Amino acid sequence: MEWMQFAIFLITVLGFFWATRSDMNSYRAEAAADRRDILGLIRSIEQEMKDFHGRLERQDAEFKAHLMHHHRE
């Protein structure tokens, strides 16, 4: 009877190991897709920051030119 219990225990542990291993592969694929999405978001945020900074610099240059124009008058 002890050998039968050990065999059932071993089959159960191997079954859990196999099920966990197959789940891990799907989790890895999902995590890789999530990483790609996050990197895309980070790149779009970086691009938006650059665009905003460029607009801010142009606005600052226009404002300074406006002040200098009125200063000359």
C-alpha cells in the first residue's frame, strides 16, 4: 500500500509540474506582449515630450521677439 501511495503522490506532483509549466509558457508570451505595449507607450510619451518642448521653445522665442519689438518702440 505504501508504494501505491507513493506512485499516486508522484503522478500528482508530476501532473502539477506539467500544468504549471504549460501555464508559464502562456504567461511568458503574454508578458512579452505587455513589454512591447509598454515600450510603445514610453516611446510615444517621449515623442510627445519632445514635441511639447519644441513648441515651448518656439513660443518662448516668439515672446522674447515680441518684448524686444516693444522695447525698441
